[in-house]
Amino acid sequence: MTSARDAAAAVVDPEIRVITIDELGILRAVDEEPGTGRVVVTITPTYTGCPAMDVIRADIRRALAAAGHPDAEVRTVYHPAWSTDWISDAGRAKLAAAGIAPPAPRGDDTVVPLTLAVRCPRCGSPETTQISRFGSTACKALWRCRSCSEPFDHLKAL
Amino acid sequence: MSRFDFTLAIGDDALIAAQRLGEWTSRAPEMEEDIALANIALDQLGAARLLLTYAGELEGAGRDEDDLAFLRDDREFRNCLLVELPNGDFGVTMAKLFFLAAYQVPLYTALAGCADERLAAVGAKARKESAYHLDHAALWVKRLGDGTEESHRRMQDAVDEVWPYVHELFNPDPAAPVDPSTLRADFDATVSAVLDEATLTRPETGWTPGGGRDGLHTEHLSYLLAEMQVLHRAHPGASW
């Protein structure tokens, strides 16, 4: 039987399907009660209005049921607030491989991060321009590479 | 204001701002801006849901976020007048968003450090999003203000038109989890810096309409609520 932790951690983000919720850093805890086998999963949203949260909750319950943990509850917490610093190195590599430029590390607690040069995820060139501060999902902005001319998504540092 | 009234008020600000911004969807001057305004509306809605859910719990009368959003009449809404004003042209929309964000950033930042854990969590989360809204609106205010003669004239008109409505946001209330009057200095500093760079003039303070926090609104709110609430009222409990 797959452990509850492994089953929940393998759930992919419904809007960025190359990365798991664990790699994205939104899976905060998986607790299994020893006696009953009841599982409590704790997640946190990337953005308060993220419309994918309902799907993520349903996907977690489905994955747990399939792994032999039918008694599961998914809790949502807002504190501490998610940061792109929580995206794992494996997650960053997968984003880049899928053509999504990963966020620069934030490190400190400044509210608006300085945008450093964003490298094109296709050709690696730092010669890029922001086309739109907002993109296809709440967590992304739209950029274009001036070297290879490809437009690409950039996960905004938060 | 009690904790319930305060939470309801700032939750209503976010909800009504979201509904107004959503009106731009498919109508913005360019595709990128359409997406931007929809994204900002979504952030506002996210904060509104958390705040209204908590307000319902504080009230203890069994009302959830949907009851509060869809089953109250205009006199029961506590949002500031600023957010219910019509969108006007793009300049007016940006003036409204700029002033709202310049207020919400210090509000949420102060909330993040307040004694109430739930409000602190919302503040810590929402302030990052509001900072991005402020950045976005400030860029447009500068671009239009310091743009062509026509864009400068219309951006100044927009700032003049909306300015009277900002004062209500800072009415003193020492009993609230965050006293709104403590946010004014931060707001003024942000506004002055951006308007200066935009070559715009900060209006003199004259007329200071208010009443939103007491449920006394402009007629615009009723029309907005009619559209926002019609589905839920016609089909109670409807879900996707």
C-alpha cells in the first residue's frame, strides 16, 4: 500500500501539470492517525483566489482513496503564506523543462521583489522582455525572449 | 467598530472591488490588460471569501460567505463608496485601483501583525497580492499621466473625480483591530510619490463623501448587487 504521504505528494497541480503539489510547496502536512487510519492533509493556496483549489482537494481525496486511505480530510491553511521559495529544486527543473521560467529566489521579506533578468527557458538567453505582468494563471506572467523570439510563461516570485 | 464589523467592512471592500473589476472582462483596451484586471479581481475575491467566511464565524448566526455576499441588501453592506463607483473610463478604473491598493497594502501589512490570528493570516497573504496590484496601477497612472496631452488630461480628471472618496477609508476607529487613521501617512506618501512622477496634481481636499461603513451607499451599489446576486436569489443554493 502506498503511504498516505506518498499518495498525496504525487498529486499534480491541475493548471501546471508537470509539477506535483509537493514540489510546488503547497502540500504542508500529511498526518495519519495510527489507530483509525484517518488521514488529514493540509494544503495552502499559492494565491488567495486560486481557482484550482477545489480540484486539488478532490484530486488529493481521490489519490488517497486509490492508495487505500478512504477516510481523508483536506484542510486549507493560509498561514504562513506561500512563497515561491517553497518550490523545490526538482520542481524548478521541471518547470524550466516545460518552458516555464522558474521564479528567482526571494530570500527576504520585501513585499515587491526586484525582478532580475529572467532567462528564456528554451534557449537560456537573459535577453528577455516582460509582455504582460499577468498570465494564464494567477501565479504567472508572460515574457518573450529577444534572442529566440519565443514567448514563455514566468512563475512570478512571491 | 467591533471585530465583526471591521472584518465585514474590509471583506465587502474586496468583494465589491472584485465585482467591479470583473466588469472589464472581455472589454479591456488590450488582451494583456483584460487578463490583468481579471487576475486582480480574482485576488480581491479570494481575500473577500476568507474575510466574509471569518465575519460569519465572528457573528455566530450561522451565515457563511455566500449568505453574506448574496443575501444582504445594500444597507447591510459596509464597503467604502470608492469601490462601488462605476468603472468610468480606463483612467477612472486605474485611479480607483491605485487608491484602493495604496490603502490595502498598509492595511494588510498592519493586519499581518495584529493580535487576531485569522486576520493576521489573511493580511500576510493578501499584502503580497495587493503590492502587485499597487505596482500595476501605479505603472498605468504614471504612463497615462506622463503620456500624451489627452492621456494626461483624462488621468488628472480621473484622479480629481475619485479623490473625494478616499477620505472615508481613514476615519479614526481606535476600537478596530487596525485603526484606519494610522494608515493615512503611508497612503499619502505612496500617492504623492506616484502622482509627482506622473506629473499629476494631487487634488485639494474639499468634499469628503462617506457613509459606506454605516451602510449608506450611492445608488450605484444597488445596481451592482442586483447583477451579482440575481442568480443566487433566483436559484437559492445553486452550485456549479
